[in-house]
Amino acid sequence: MDSEQLNSAIDDLASGIGVLVRRMRRASSSHELSLTQRAVLGRLARHGPMTTSDLARAEGMKPQSMGATVANLEETGLVSRIPHPTDGRQMNIIATERGMQVNDQMRRERRTWLLEAVSDLTEPEREILFEAAGIIKRLGAQ
């Protein structure tokens, strides 16, 4: 594959991932949360309490931006602050019960849409897609 073909393939991959992300977001649009808010709520639901600094680092954001995101989620009752267990100067952010419910509902809505969409693929296409999912996840973790 020459560099022009590689660039075209990379553009197609990025575009396809973007379309899929937007479509999955619409599938769970019953909650008006930004992609960042969804990511933070999901991370807290999966990993438990984290400081704002830890959240910012995990999401690749500036701490000030994460602070604004957390404040918005806190205003809507989806997260709350609790004392840090070992550092009295810090607070941990946790998903509230309502936050966990909203996160679970959004996950179910996305899964329902994706299951339906994937059912239209051929078996070989599904196998390729599911194999690619692991590769895409690895790329995202870099």
C-alpha cells in the first residue's frame, strides 16, 4: 500500500469511526450529555471513585476542563463528591445511584442499536468487525 492509499484508508477509518460514534450517541440520546460527560460518567461507573485530576489524566483533558465537566454532572445529580480515603485535601468523584442508572440505560440503548445494526451484516463481516474491535480498542489505549 503506497502512502496515498494509506492516507485514504486512514481517512476512511477515522470517518467511519466518527459516524459510528455519532450514531451510537443518537441511539442513547434520551439523556442530553456531551461525549465528555458520557465518558466521565462511564469511567466512574466502571472504575469507581476518582479525583478530578485522575479523571482529567485518564480522559486526556486539562484539570480545569474536567472540573467544569464534573461540576455539570454534579449539578444534574449524576455524580457527587466524597472525601478521599487517604488524602484529606482531596475529594473523590463518584457516580451517584442515578448516575449509575443513567449510564446503564445509555449502555443498553447503544447495545440495542448496535445489535440490530450488526444483525444486518453477513457472518464473515461480523467476524471481521469483532476482530477489528480489539485492534481499535488497543489503538485508543495508546
